[in-house]
Amino acid sequence: MSIWGEKCVRCGERRTRDTYEGLPTCEECIQNLKARLRAETEGHRVCPMDGAAMSKEIVYNVVLDRCPSCGGMWLDGGELELLRTGIEAGMASDLGHALFVPPF
């Protein structure tokens, strides 16, 4: 293993010293795996607008319920703030990459 760690087996992009189930896995991928596990354990919900069975979606590692017929998205308590934090972190990361100009 290098001093920076091995490449993540999930995304293959980031180097990490973290592991998940014995395999090198970066923190972002670990959070995504945990969100998927939460989505699988949550019960399916019914849309309060039209009564259709909603599907689970993961956005910024937050499990959201989406209605396939009306397109409504429903959040549990605290999820809106988690989404906002994830979006702001992603925008800051994108901004940092946009400002970097490699030397010629």
C-alpha cells in the first residue's frame, strides 16, 4: 500500500486508507453505501397527493421519496438541511476545480 492508500474499489478515483468490509473504500463511497442500506430498510411510502407507491432515490447521500405519477418529492425531518449542505459542499468543490489553472 502506498503512503496515500489504495484506490477505492467502488469509484476507482480516490485514494484511501479507509476500508469497508475489508476492501479499500473512500469516505464518499462509504456514505453512499450507508444511504443505500438505509433506503433498503425503510418501508415504502404512499404519496400524500395521489396515493401512488413512491420510489426511493439517493441524492447527496440522502434517501428521498419520489412519486412516479405526480413527480412530487417528499423529505423526512432534517433531510432538506442535509441536501443543502451536500449541494453547498459540491458547489464549493466545483468552484475550487474551476479556479485552478494548471501552469503551462
